[in-house]
Amino acid sequence: MDTRIRSLSKGIIYRIISVILLAIITYIFTKDLMTVTLVTLISNIVFLFVFYIHERLWLKIKRPEGKLARSIAKMFTYITICGIAIMSTITYFVTGSLEAMTGITLTYVLIKHITYVFNELLWDKIKWGEKVECQN
């Protein structure tokens, strides 16, 4: 089980990667720095909290067998469900364009599926911040 500081650290590191990716993707679709700033800022503030809550909830769920299966299940719930719903809302709110919303959201979600699994697999190798359970 992870400590709260480990969950928070995972979230912050993952958000840094997300900021960079989202800024690049948003710029590709809008070519507007103000839009890039707003979409990136709003979504990353929202997703920092969503990620932390998601991590804490997953600690209460019986884990699927195997680390890869667990990573894929977490990726699906976080990126596919939360990502599409939240990202499309934010991008449409900021851009007012269905085309930009669709392009940014689908591209971002597709790339994030890959980065999420790598992030999970990397953190599985890092033991810092894991709670040590006493066995009697």
C-alpha cells in the first residue's frame, strides 16, 4: 500500500509530464498561446486532484492479478473515463470549438494511455513511500 506522500509524489511527477504534453498538443491544434495557457493551467489543476483521488480509491480496490493488468485497469478508469469527460469539457469551454475539443482530447487521451502505463510500471519498481505491512 502507498503512503499519502507517495500518491502525491506520483501525481506531481505525472502532472509535470502532462503539462508538457498537453501544451504541445493544444498548440498543434490551436496555434494560440493564450488558449494553450488556459487549457493547460485549468486541466492540470483539475487533474492533480483527480489523480490523487483516483490513486487513493485504487488503494481500496482489490488489485487485478499482475502489475500490467492493474496498470491497464487504472489507466482505463483514469484516462479513458475521467480523461475524456474532463478534458473535452475544459477544451470546449476554453476554445468554443468542437473541432479543437475533439482533436485535443482524442490526441491527448491516446498519448496519455501510453505514458500512464509507463508511469505505473516505473513506480512499481520504486519502493520509496510504500507502507511496510507487519506480518504476524
